[in-house]
Amino acid sequence: MVTFELNGQIKSFHIDQGEFLIDTLRRHHVVSPRRGCDTTSCGVCTVLIDDQPMPSCALLTARVNDKKVTTVEGIADFAAELSAYFGKEGADQCGFCNPGIALSVYAMAQTEENIDDDTIRHYLVGHLCRCSGYVSQTKAIKAFLEGRK
Amino acid sequence: MKTKMATVNQPHASKDGKGIMMGRKAYTDDLAPADALILKVLRSPHAFAKIKSIDTKNALKIPGVECVLTHKDFKRNAHTRAGQGYPEPSPHDKFPIDEYVRYIGDEVAVVAAIDEKTAIKAIAAITVDYDVFTPVTDFEKAKNNQTLVHPEDGIYEMFPIGFDPKKNLAAGYHMEVADVEKTLKESDVVVEESFYTQAQAHVMLEPHTVNAQIDYNDRLVIHSATQTPFHVRRIISQVLEVPLSKIRVIKPRVGGGFGGKQAIHGEILAAKITLLTGKATKMVYTRKEVFEATYTRHPMRLDLKIGATKDGKITAIDCYGLSDTGAYGEHALTVFMVTGSKVLPLYNKVDAVRFHGDVVYTNRTPAGAYRGYGAIQGNFALESIIDMLAAKLNMDPIKLRQKNMIAEGETSPIFEIMGEGTEGTAMYMETCKLDYCLTRGLKLSQWYHTYPRKVHGDKVRAQGMAIAMQGSGIPYIDMGAATIKLNDDGFYNLMVGATDIGQGSDTILAQIAAEGLKTDLENVAVYSSDSDLTPFDAGAYASSTTYVSGNAVYKAAKEMEKMLLKEAARVLKVDIDAIDFDGETFKSKDDEITLKDLSNQLYYNDEQKQLTATASYVGHKSPPPFMAGIIAIEVDKATGEFEVLDYTSVVDCGVPINPNLAKGQVEGGIVQGLGMAAYELADRTKNGKLIQADLLNYKIPTTMEIKTLTTEFAASYEESGPYGAKSVGEIGIDTPPAALANAIYNAVGVRITSLPITPEKILSAIKEKENMQ
Ligand code: FES
Ligand code: FES
């Protein structure tokens, strides 16, 4: 039995030995972390562990006991607001990478001051996107952060 | 007709972006029943072998294993998984599971179990005894090789495509206009070169995923991350011999396709086991499986000869191509033909042109549809050799292009000769703003400011460019249809067979409907691609959605407007011509009724009826979008390393229905093309094993490689397109390989003729050149 704070609520889960967090979450209908690779290379499965972006595909659920786990479902307003900027920039395509990106942007906004293009690119480097070409995403994120000031 | 449009040509946000960003259930895996059996496939470790015996007893003994199927459990129905219209221009050379395995990753057996762990355990418990053969791994030695990739009986072509498995040929093609050899001989200057392109992987972020179940009415319901739901339904019916009427295919949100999901992959296995057990099934490919056991781009060798007069008139182009289709011939002929048909007409003023070659079988992962579909391979070769010709003529490569390239009002005999698998369709370029694209691109990129190079010590800045064309659907073959339904309160449903795979087609088709009905985009709720509920559409491929499906939506909207006016005229007791409709209110001289009231009356009060308009469209031509692409790079002469500084694209896609989403298509294509040009290695061992079979080793561009993109659209209006539009899904990918090769040449004077263009290749070419001097 593992207990952790999931999107603001304390939850307990029965898990299999060696179970990864992505599978625990998906089994309990938190579907925003999705699997895009087998090598922790794509960022599609990103969650925040104590506000730090981590790949949930490589994180044993047992290891998040007592920690704070945030998925995009837990930052719904933030994600909705960010999506409006993605829409304005034409940065929306298949969206498979988007929830993971929203979480990294959230972590970046919490951690960094004076965010410039390089900071954004640095936070996004672990988030592969095959659709957008990245530039529109970076622009949207920048405009979003400007808008929040 | 050009009028100011309210919804079309506006940068609306895609209709579904918010829910996706918020992580809501949308994709195929999200929608699988919780109790679905998990399917795993045992895949061949050998590039070529025959299964002597296969023992599944131990696997079946494992608690939680529902069934294990091998080739013995499937009827030997030869088919093609290509996902094309019918009859397909691809050979029927694939069996659901076969006794032969023809590449590392080919299916040997499929297991269904209660969970993934059990399925994996069962896979490991299957023992197979193989007769292992020497594989054909070198595509240049495949033709007439003594090893036959397809020695079996029962495979066939649907119509003549040059299929000759006894020579390892999946397809072949030959066309010639005038006498190429003679014209070349008479030309002042001839340049000759061979170009190689690699087996690029699609790397859509959502792996191939399918789930299947039987509904309470005994119908087989399949959710699939597919680009072609209607073709999926047809192929499953054919292979498993289930009546079409028993199958429903639903395409949920798809996480990217790029051609990789045009074909059918896990669907047959999931359908078979659900039919057999009555239980729901689910299959999600691992990334390794996506790399090894789906599709790649067709690797090719293109031998080009080009002739010109001294003053730079191109006289002849001769292209022999050798294309590697891998183990199965999906898209073998059609990709190959596009290498000629969507590239050679760029230089339409030649006296003679020839395009011919072979598509060979080898024992490697099959090649299939991939954004750019042959055009990117051909573009790399042709647009490279144009710069080589310019160098030989001592002429500015821009001037050489301007003198010879296709222009508005012109045509090329190739359009009529070459289609996709069949003859083509003659057409004149009613819109071709290529000259503007080129001039504007040069200006935006400040071309002559750097051309040919700027040197700072070891660092050299340079630019390189290429022009390209694509198509807008497959004329006379692929049909799209749309239904618009009026609801009470005056809002509409738009039902389309067209397949949104992330490119935003639901949004742009709704924009076309909203424009036609003069209503707000929010007033149109879209449903796409459910084989039971939406009208037919061939699917998302061949740059067809905006032009073909868009025209169907346009027609349906006009039809709906007519119906509305008729009803309004009845209520207002005037002639249709006496009514003015602004999208919200029908006005006659003395009276008016709102759409809301009219629709409520039609539902509940007076002469009740459902208004529904359905229209379909099949293209009579395929108006090409055009573009100019210019790359700016900085190369380090000492290491061969280079950085991409900017990529300028100026595109003529007619009127972009949604400039933002069109830009997304172009920029996404550019970056995927840059991946092929510079980063994406797809090497195989001698035994045919893919070395870069995961995302650690197969490097696609990240935010670190891509810093700036400059994208613009030319003012253009294609009369035959919906609101002046042409398609734009593929054109972006075509130019980067040639543009980069040309930029490297401009920077350091070496010509790289094989992709990807790596620092190692550049450095060794520099060394070689220095040694020769
Ligand atoms: S699934 Fe790719 S990083 Fe976790
Ligand atoms: S939008 Fe498709 S992967 Fe990023």
C-alpha cells in the first residue's frame, strides 16, 4: 500500500511489486500521463513530484510514498490558460506532448525568474514534439508568462 | 471570387486544444475498457526464416493467459495493410501471421492475457524452431538475388504494377517523354550524380494503439489510432472474412500519424481475438515495436542526369530510382511514382524527361506511407543536382531556377502520364506563386547578404535553398464526404469521414462549414471518422483533407443553406429570392424569423422535419501547393559540426483556411524534414537489425536544434478549392534535405549526396577535398 498526495488529495493505492507510477495513475483513471517511449526520452509521461518534473514511466510508485504528486489534472486552470496561448500561436497539434509540457511550464514558472527563450528551450528539451516544430510552442509559452505578470 | 471572409482565413484556435492540454480522456488507450485483454506479439529475432515448429503449450499453461495464436490459427488471406483505396495499387503479399518471417520484428505469435506482465511471461514461454535463411539486406543487390523474400504462392497484384516476386520486385515503373538519351547527348553541359536517402522513422508521439470489443448488439467495435478508419474496416472484413456490416471502426483523438498510421497494424490481431473470445482486447505498441515493426520511409538510390544549354536552359532530366520497400510492398509503387510525379514537373520546360526504376523487396522493416511520400527523396536529389548544374554552368542557382521552373498557367506532360499507381490527370497551374515564394524567401532570409558564404575563422555562415511542390489529394480516386445536420436552437453538427490526426482538420472543416452557413465556429459541433455514424472519407493522406474533404464540407454547407432558405420562404410566405439570410435571421421585406425559431419550429411545431445535407467530393485535379525553403547555417570547418540558425519558408497553399494551423503544418514539416536531413540515422547491422530502435539513439530534433523558423504564405486563390484553398499537410517536409546539402556546399565547397548529412560526412569530404588539392 502506497500513500501520497495526488493533486491535493491524500490517496492510498494497492500496487504490484515493481509497478511504475504511470501505470498506477492510469489504472485509477488519471490518464494525462501517457507513454511515448521505453527509454525515458520523450516527456509525455511527465508528472511533478514535489513540484519537480519527473518521468512517471521510470518512477516506481513505491518511491513516491508520502510525496506530493501533481498531474495536469491538478493544475487545470493553469493548463486551460496556457492552452489559450497555444491556440493563439497555432501551437496545438496532436497534443500528445501537451500535458507534459504544461507541467514543465508550471514548474518553470514556480522556480525561475527572468525566463527567456533559452530557459524555455531548456525546460522543453525533454519534451519531444513531432508535430509543432517547437517555435510556436516556445512563443506561446513566452506570451503566456508575459500575460501572467 | 474573393470576398472578405469571416471565419475562413482566420487564425482560430483549434477546437479541441483545451481539453487535450488539460489531459482529458481522448486517445485510443484512454478509451479501452478496463477489463480488456492485453495483447503482446512475439516477434521474429531473424531477418529471414521459416517457422519449422512452434510450441505454445507452456504459454497456455500460465494462469491468466486467454489464448495464443500462431499462423496456424489464421486463414491464409493475402492482403495489403497499406490503407489505400480499392483496388489497392500495392501487392497483396502479407498474411495475418505467416509461417515465414521476413524481417526482425515480423509477427510470429500473438498472446492475449489478463495483464501486461502475464502476456510478456507467456511470450517468453513460447518456443519456436526456425529454419534460418541468409537475408537480403543490401537493397542494391536485391533484384534478381538468389534469395527470394517472397518465395510463397498465393500473393498477387490487383492490377499491373510491375510486381514480380521471383525477381524480388514489388513494383516497377517506366515513363519517358521524348528521347532523353539523345537530348542529353546534344546538351552543352551534363551533370550526373547518385543520391541516397535513409529509412526515416515517423516517431509520432502516440504509439500505434488499438482496442476492440463486441457491443451488446454483437457488433465488433474497434477504436484505432488510425488515419484511415474506413480502409481499416474494409481490410479487417477482407482478412478475417467478417461481413463489413458487423464492423464499426471509430477513430478517437490521434497523437500524430505522418503516414505511419495510414496502414493497418495491430487491428487485425485485436479484431481476431475479440471475435474468438468475445472479450475486449487492447494492443499498445512499445516504442521499440513502432521502430522495428511498423513502417519507415522508403530508402532510395536516385541516379540523376541533367542536361542544359550553355546559357542555362535545362534540356533533359533522367532519373533512375531504386527503392527499398522492405519485407512487404505497401505503397511500393505509389511512393516511387510520387518521387517523379511531384518533383520533376518543377522544371517543366525540358525537352525530354525520363523516370524509371524498381522497387525491391529486402528483409528489413517494411517501408510505407510517410509525409512527403517519395517527393522528399526526389526533391533532395533534384534540388541538389540543380545547384550542381549551376556550379558547372557558373551561374547563380537562383537564376537557373527562375529561368526553368514552372509558372502559373503552365503545365507539364507528367501530370497526365503519372498518377498514383495509375495514369495521372492533365492540369494547368491555375495558381502557382512559386516565383513570389522564391523572391520573398530571398528577401526574408537576406540571401545575397551572405551568399555564397561569410567566413569568421573556422566558422562559416551560409545559406542553401530548394523549391518544392506537392499535391492536393488523389484525383478521381479518393472521395471525401460530409453531412451537416441542423439542430433545434439553430446549431449544427458537422459529420465528416475526414480523419483528424492532430493536424487540426476538425477545426478547419468546421471553419469551412461556419463560413458557408455564415455562423460562428462555436455553432458547429464536429464529429469525425466513425464508420457507423459519419459519411465516408478515404482518410488523412496524400494532402487531401483541406482540398477534397474541404470541398465536400463546402458543398454540404451550400446545400444546407438552400434547405434553410426553402423552409424560411415557406414560413415567411415569400419567394426564396426575397429572403436575406445573415446566418442568424431570415428577413423578407416585411417579416423575419430567426434561425433559432425556425429550427425549433421544424423540430416541434409546424411541418416538422430534420434538415440534413450530405455532399461528397472527388477531385478532378490535384492543384499543387508550392514553396521555397531557405536554410541558414553555421558550419565549423574544423569539426564539420553545424548549427541551424533559421529556416525561411514561403508557401503557396492557396488561401490558408486557418493561417495558424497551416503554419503549424509547414513548421512541423520543416522540422521533421530537418530531422531527415541532419539527425535521423537508421542504420542496420549486417543481419538486418535496426541499431537506433529507441528514442535514446534515434535522435529527432528537440528545442535545442530548432531556434527560429520564419514562415509566410503567398497571396493566392485556387479557384477549385474551398474558399480558394489548396492542401498544406506535406509540402513543408520536402525542402530541408536539399536546402541543407546546398548550404553545406555553399559553406565549405563539399557536396554530400547521402542522408543524413552528418558532421562526420562533412569533415571527411573536406579532408578528401584538401587531399586532392
Ligand atoms: S514515456 Fe517517454 S519519458 Fe516516460
Ligand atoms: S503536438 Fe503532437 S507531439 Fe507535440
